Amino acid sequence: MKVLILATLLHASGAIKLEKLGRQSRHGEVVPSIFVAMPGNGLCAGNNVTDKARRLEEVKCDEAQALCFADRPQCVAYACSSERPLSVLYTTTGCTEDCASTDWQFDPTQITGSFVNSSDQTFWSNATCFAVANATG
């Protein structure tokens, strides 16, 4: 069954309207068909490398998904955990970390899974990476 999602950024208020037209992930949030849960747990990764253009947002998974969807094609993936409202958006828009590392924006197929890159980031061990569907080939 194919499903659609509609995300609208209301510029005046900065609010996001997300209509529930997706499928549920393993964490229970609705995920638009454009995003696919990548294997493993942790931040989005390619060859166990997670340091790509990104920004942190203090939002839950459903809000991260809507922000990333509204920011396509700059946003190619997001990682989040249902444990607390903190997400990573892999985008050049408003980028705050590794902003010069934009190869995923040009080739999202490099996103191959999820990875926790150090013992000081154990929070991310329960996170899931959701990448644009063409990242899976």
C-alpha cells in the first residue's frame, strides 16, 4: 500500500502542519514514503562515517521528519530517538556542523545505515536513521 505525506511550513508562525498520511516506523511515528529506515541504530552513516553537513534540532521524530521533508532536496536524511526530543537533520539549510561535507546532498546513496561513532554518544544508540528512499538504491 502506497501512502503520501503532506508537510507544510507556515512561514508566518514557523509552525509545521503535518498530515498523517504515512506508514509507521518501528518507533511508532508516521514516516512518509520518501524516507526509509536504514539498518542498524544510531546516527546516519556511510562506511561508519557520520560527520556530514547537519544540524541538531530539539524536536521529536515526527517534527524532524516534517522539517526534513519540507527542506528537500537539501535535507537527505534525519536521525532521531523516541527517548527524548533531539534529532539530527542532514541538510545544508541552517547547517551547524561539518557544513563543508556535502557529498550526501549530491549522492544520498552513500547513506548506508546507522552508526554510533563513540562511547560518549550512547544516547544515539537507540536512534534510527531515516534516509530519502533513493538512498537505498
